[in-house]
Amino acid sequence: MTEPFLQIQGIRKAYGPVVAVENVDLQVRRGEFLTFLGPSGSGKSTTLYILAGFEDPTAGNILLDGRSLLSIPSHKRNIGMVFQRYTLFPHLSVGENIAFPLKVRRLPKAEVDAKVKEMLRLVRLEGFEDRRPAQMSGGQQQRVALARALAYDPPLLLMDEPLSALDKKLREEIQYEIRRIHQQTEVTILYVTHDQEEALRLSDRIAVFSKGIIDQIGTGPELYSNPQTRFVAEFIGDSDFLPCKVLSASDGHATISLGDGRALDRIPLHGFASAGGKAALMLRPERLRLARISGENAGIAATVSDITFLGNNIHVSTTTDDGALVSVRLPFGHEAIAGLNRGDRVQLTFDAGSAHVFC
């Protein structure tokens, strides 16, 4: 079996009584794009800084190609790094910024010049080599920072919230560029963000951080379709939660009852459940079906509280008869939207496999 390219083994980081990272274990394949996703203070950047050598772990080890990094100072780890702030030298031109790490390594001038041209082509900034950073947009500066980080062919590239200072449209453009560059160079990338859409757009796999630990690791579709904790269910995609009671549980599924007494069978279950215990039913807005109540109610009865146009879809906010808020997302032009108004009575239905129960 091939040994993982990067191994993070039981990393812990404590600042006195405050534990920032607890027992993080992770294996990364060569050439993989793996994202650390989580809210502020979840431990994702601290883990990245330990990898870079900017922080020392309280416990644990990091192996790169089978070799421990802990005894190697940060400037000798040969790891590329791109930060939120571009950290370009303002007094140097674009070409000089890209050349800087190569000159530090005392490479011949001809080799440096050739590499600078190659990096400018890679980030699509040919002809910008004589400009100063102040003469460029934020997106262009971040591409220069990326080119500089890749110039010396590092085996590993670390990126800490590199796009958070950019507006949405520019951020999406640079996301595409990063994905293209990753595919072209096949460099291994560890990427930190709090933006779930960015993580889903860029990553081969995502490690979801919460309170210093990794809650779950998987591809975007795996995390969305099969969240193992309520935190992951809330953080990946949109979700609503309805209080429910567990009637029975077996083989990773539960039979539950809602507030109106309706029983639902074979719902995927997460956590320990006992008969009669309280739980929460998670529903995805885009997996719900909405219809007006007519005759016998076959779904969850609710009242429309708001309707919002969002371009290619319509967001319908509803309130169940038990007072729970449930959102429904339907494609623009969907037949269920025609003539729908606030105050209308509707029923909500869904497939059991698209819901989850968390205890």
C-alpha cells in the first residue's frame, strides 16, 4: 500500500488552558486539493500554521514523504504559502516579487528569468512583470502571490483564506484560476476557508473543523448527502431542523413521530437513540416538495410566511402547525409557485432517504 504523501498524526495545540486543536489526524494524497473548512476559532488555521512551522504543536507529529517536519524550521521546509493579505514586497516589481524566493536559493539568473516567465504564463499575467503591486487589482496581486509561492516548485502549497478580501465576482474568478493551476501543476494543496461554497467549488476532499477537532472528512457530495454530525449538516448546504420523537431504531435508521403525530419510517439516524427519546429531523430545502392542501393531508402541514425570488430559484419560507420554520427551494417557474401567496396552506413532502435524524 502506498504511504500517504502527508500525514498529520494526533496534532494537539494548547495555549495554557485553552486547547485550539485536539487530536487532529489526517492523511493527504500526493496532488490532492484538501480544504480545511470551519467557522472562526475552529482550529483550521492553527493546524495550517503548525504545518508551515509558524507554530509548534503541543503533541503529535507531521510527516511529509515519510519524514518528520517538526525539527525543521519553517524556512527550510520548502513549503509554499499564500495568505489572505498578499504579502508582496511593494518596492519590488511583479517579476522581482516572483523571482525573490529563487534568488534566495541562489539559482542562476537565466534559470530565474525563465521561471519568472513560466509563472507569469501560469497565472496569466504575461506583460505585467515590470508593474508594482500598487498598480494592480486585488485579484491580480493574489495571482502574483500564488506565482511566487509556486516558483520554486514546492511539494506542498498552503493557502490561508487567500480570497476573503475579494468581492464575490472576483473571488469566483480566482477560484477558477486556482482550480486550473492545481490541475495543471498537480501540486498538493491544503486550503483554509470558512466559505462552504468555496470549499465545494475547489476541493477534492473537505475536512470540516469544529471546536478544534475534525468532525468529518469527505468529498463535497459525501458531506452533503451523509453528514455524520449535526454541525456538518448545518455547515454544508442549507438545512432546517424539526423536533421529533424516536419511536424505534435499528440498523442505522429510525422511525420517528412529529408533533402532529405523523410517523415517518426508515430515516437515516446519527447518534445514540432510545425509544421515546427526543431528536431532530433535518430537511434540505431543495429536497422538499410543496403542494397546496387539498383533501387529506399527505405531508407536513404548513403556512406560507414569505416568498423570495433568487434568480434561478424561489425560496419559500413556511411555518408548520407546530411553529417550526421550514424553507423550501424550488426552481424558477415551478408549477407549485404559480399563484402561491403568503398565508396559503401547503403540505410538505420528501423522500425518507433525503432526510436525517440527529440525536
